[in-house]
Amino acid sequence: MQITPLTGGLGAEILGADIRRAEDFDAIHAAFAEYGVVVIRAQDVTPDDHLAFARRFGPINVNRFFRPVDGYPEIATVLKEKDQKQAIGEGWHTDHSYDQIPAMGSILHAIEVPPYGGDTLFVSMAAAYAALSQPMRQFLDTLTAVHSSRHAFGAATIDSEAAKSGRFANAEAATQDARHPIVITHPLSRHRGLFVNPVFTTHVEGLTPSESTALLTMLWDHCRQPEFQCRVRWQAGDITMWDNRATWHKAINDYHGFRRLMHRVTVEGVPLQ
């Protein structure tokens, strides 16, 4: 097995591994803990293999809003047909941050990829936090933010292309609101990092609306710097796993006219602090 960092601060590519081999798991888990994002290349696996690998990390978190894979309710379908314009996950986000106990991570298997484009970008929230000034870090350490699923998956989305095409459903189930510290101590690495994101974070508690908007806008601009990012270029068969407590991610929608199909399994997490 060969593990190669993707950048100086985030992500690693793994060659020569097989998620079905129990003896490979410890090295994959260690790389996941160290790099936050791991791309395991060339996996010829079934949905059952995908689920078995995910269960080594913990219980499965069943997504409320994504269409499941036929026969596999624990696997979400991430799909953009060649004639569709909107991709799922185009905004910077952290999966399931609106839950009281956010998901540990997501494991995405590339089933069908376009001949070019369709990459996924990631941001290291520990690197972004470390690059802030000490007074700003101290200020953020005292704050709590609110996250919600309502605006992203609720009634306001029923006329979206994703809902009309059946890629999203259950808008009535979008009732989740959660409070999380803006800065958390990561459960695995013990690094301090930011835990807010542009899609699901709605406001900062205790600040006026204008103060909250100004602070969050500053954080969005800060975190989007390329120095904190890595980019995954997909190949069919790849499995990429990322830590939701340590990263943002977004899908790049630059492959119009081509189909992109992924299977995603999400793993339960632990309370954040």
C-alpha cells in the first residue's frame, strides 16, 4: 500500500489498498485520521462491500433527503444526469452539521464519472483556524453557532431541479436545528478547528444579525483560501472518504452533457465539544 499526501496540509491518495481486506483497515483508518480526506483508488466493490467497509468505522447514518440506491436504504444516490443543470453539493458545506450529533464522515464511491470535470474540493478547518490571529481565535472560542436543514432541504426547495427529478425528497422531514461551538476539538486528532459552513450555518448566537452576518462572511472568505484546500480528481472505482468534523467540501459542476453517479454512505459521529 502506498499513501501519498495530496497537498501540504490536507488529503492523501492511497494506492494498492482493497477496502475488502481486513488487514488494510488499520492503515486506511490511520491515514483518514491524519489527512482528513483519503482517496482510495481502483476499488472494484459491490454495495455490500461499501457498507461493510463503512461499518468498520461505526454505525451507518441514513440520510433523510437523498434518494437511496435500490435495495440499499443505507446508501444515498448522488447523481447528475447529462441533461440536468444543478449538481448536488455545489456550495461549500459539511454533511449533517444540522444534526445534534453530526456525522463522522462520508464515504463516496465513484460508479460513473464524466470524461473530465466533476472534481470535489475540500478545505482543512484546522488549517483555517490556525491561520487566524490569536485575538480572533480567542473570540471565536467563546461562540456558538446554529445550524439548520430547513432552508437547504425544506419546503423552499420543492421546486428545485433536484426535488423535481427525485434526487431530493422528504422536504417535510427538514426540521433539524442544532447548536455547535464555532471551534471544536477534533475527536481523533485533538486539533482545534472551525465548525461552521456556508450552507447549513444560519447565525451566531449572542450577536446581532448584522454582526453575525459580518463574522460569518469573514470566515467564509478566510476558509476559501487555496492554501487550505485540496482537490480530488475522480476515476471510476475510486472511494473517497472525508471527515465531516475536519473539512468543508463542494462539488464542481463543470461537466454539462455528461452523467456522474456516486454512491454515498455516511457514518455516525460523536458529540462535539
